[in-house]
Amino acid sequence: MKIRFLFLSLALSLLSATSLKAQDERGIFVEGVASYASTHFKNYAVLTPAVGYQFNDRWAAGFKVGFETGDYAYVTYTPFARFSFLTGSAFRMFVEGKLNFASSDVEGGQCTYQEAGFSLGASYAVCPHLRLMAQYLFLGWSNDEEKEGAWLGKHADFGMDANVRRFQLGLQFLF
């Protein structure tokens, strides 16, 4: 009888522990990432706050707004979906699908470009609700005519951008 009670207690404690872990993996999050770029013509930084929802330990979706510094300061509006394909207790690798809509006010009008593609990233849980984020590369379509740096396929609309401006570091806080 004592053994049955022990196994039942152990099973209930394991079930409650896994449900607590599942509760930690979903909710509203805010994140902020930053990147820096240096080209032949200009140096600028990009600051990108985001808000989203973590559905489970694999899926998240949200919206970002990127603010560029510099002469032609673009503002980029980005809805995204994120899938974590390698998850551990603290470390997570993900791929992020995104649509970028960028615009900049210039003398005599507005300059715009759009992008659709994927980025790779990783995050590390510093504590239960705070993650350190890193993201790099862009593979997809872009009608940006000023493809800078390490863009493979500069004369085509589809390519891979390995420019340093695509490397982003930041923090994510999950509520």
C-alpha cells in the first residue's frame, strides 16, 4: 500500500512539474534588439523593439518596429512568426519568418522597400523570464535597390544577406 501511494505521489508531482514548465513557456513577451552597420557611405545603428506572444516552447508570433539612425533613417514594420527547432532547458535555436515593410522620408517624397524571408537565431535563458537573443542572416526576397555588403544575388530580387546589419543582439522578457 505504501509503495502505491509513493508511486501515485511521484506521478502527480511529475505531472505538476511538467505543467508548470509548460506555463512558463507561453505568454506575452517584449524584446529589444540592436544592430550596427558600417558601409562605404554611412554608419548607422538599428534599434528594434518588439511585442509578441509565445504560444508554446516551439511557436511564437509578434510585431517589430525597427528604427535606423543616419541620413536616410528607415522605419521598418515587421510582422513575424518564430519556430524553435532545437530546444533545451536554457538554449534555443529558431528560424524566424518575416515580412519587412520599410519607409524613409526623403526630400521630395518617400523611399520604400519590402522584404519577405527567413532569419536564423538563438536565445539563452538567463533566468526564468529573461532570454538573451542573437539573430543573423536573411534568406529571401527583397526589392531594396541598395543591397549592401555581403548580399549574395545583388542583381536579383531573391538572395541571402550576410551583412553585419543583419546581426542583432538583444533581450526578451516573457510575462
